[in-house]
Amino acid sequence: MSHESIPQREMPTGKLYSISDIHLDFPGNRAAWSQLTPHPGDGLILCGDVGDSTEHLRSALSRATSC
């Protein structure tokens, strides 16, 4: 059987990061999260405790997706 008919896939070049329990209810953590810098082509898994409110979650996801 020839493998010539199997399309070759490019390997991803980005990195996958993960972070948990960022607790944006603490001012120092909010300040640190706001300093998140763009990493085009990379991925982020955000899990665990984000904060105490829907606003914390909204803020965390907004910042993460803008990077």
C-alpha cells in the first residue's frame, strides 16, 4: 500500500499555555492579568477559579481573546 495518497499535515508552530485559578477578585492578580501580552498563533487554556463574579469572567476572557 502506497502512502503517497495520504495528505501531509503541517505541524502546528504555536505553543499551548494553560493557567488556572487566576482569582481576579484580588487587585494584584487583576493588574498582572491586564499585562498579558499578545502571543499570535498560540493557544491558552484558562481553567479553575477566575474570580467571584461574571464581570471577572468576562474580563478574563476578553483579555485572553485579545491576545
